[in-house]
Amino acid sequence: MDWKFWRKNETAAAPNGGKTQRLERPKDLPNDVGYHLVVKEQLDPDWVWRLKCVKKPRENSKSAFDIRIFSSETASQHGVQIRDYTSLDNHADLIIFAGWYDKNTRIVQLEKMIKKAV
């Protein structure tokens, strides 16, 4: 028996030999993204700031992230639990906006995925 419960198990290795990176849970929109939707897209601020997002780091960049924006209310109505960025892979109908943003340069590029919700 292995009673060394205070030691952490090794993390699973990625196919290229590196460590896998845990993706973040759903959070409120970053300020730059919310600003983009409210000011530049001219969407209702009350609706925009209720939205949630999941993100993952972009390859070869420390400050840029791929982002998916969804409504947590709609997800719960459909009985879908969003845990991270990949949870929306099978539920593309819940993604309202998808794109990327850079937190250092404050560049936001989003594409509308659902036409009727916005």
C-alpha cells in the first residue's frame, strides 16, 4: 500500500512531452471584452455584463487568449454544465461570440456566432 498521501501524483504528460495545462472555469467577461461589446458593438450593457466566458491561452503568446462567450442562463436551461473552454465543443449553439483578445495590447477580435440572440 502506498500511504504517502501528502505527495501529489504526477500530472499527465502532453503528447509532445510537456505538462498539460488546466483550463480556467467560466468567469465574468474581461473589462476589455465587455467594453468592446458595449461601446463598439453597441449592445445593451445590462445584457453584456451578465454573460460569462471561458478562455484558453493562445499558442506562442503569454498575453493573448482564445475566448468563447455564452449565457450561463441559457446553458442551465439546456441542462449543460460548462466547466472549461472545451465544454462548449459539443454545444456550439450556446456560443454567442467566439474569438480572441490580448490583455496587454487590448486588442479584441470577436465573431458573432448566434445571429438571433444579439
